[in-house]
Amino acid sequence: MITMYVTYAGDAGTRFDRGHWIGVHLPLVLECWGPYGLISAAGFFPAGDGAGLIAICPCLFRDEAAVAAALAAPESKTIMDDVGKFTDVIPQRWLARPI
């Protein structure tokens, strides 16, 4: 398995609708990418000021090929179009490979 972390950077003044992200966006991610090998996705908010990090979503995929398939899928546009509904932040993606 492989984890893709989606991170959102900002500060206390950054628009980020936590309710939409957890209640609408994450279920959308699971619906759209599940058929391509997404196993789970969760949302976390750092304690304190987050050192510029306001939210993080670890997405657990079957393997690296599943990540590539999901990102290339036509359903990815639906996911990206939803981002503007809860934040102005451009999400960053990071792959964590087991060592």
C-alpha cells in the first residue's frame, strides 16, 4: 500500500470550511477514487497553529499504480472542482513510500 498526503497550508485567516471538507469533499474523494484503488481517506487538523499547515488528508491506496490511475481518472475533475467550495488554498500532494 502507499499513502498520498494532501496538505493545505495557511493561517488563521485562510478560508477553510472544515464542515464541507469533512462532510462533502472527503466522501466525494472516496466515491470518485474508490474504484481506482483508494482504500481510505481521513481528515486531520493540527493542534496549535499548525506551523502553516491547516489540514491534512492521508489517502491510502492499494499501490502506486492506483494513485496514478486515480489522478488520471476523469472523476478527478469533480474532486478538483469541489476544492474552491471550501478553500482558496491550492492543495499539495505528497507520496509516502514504505522503506
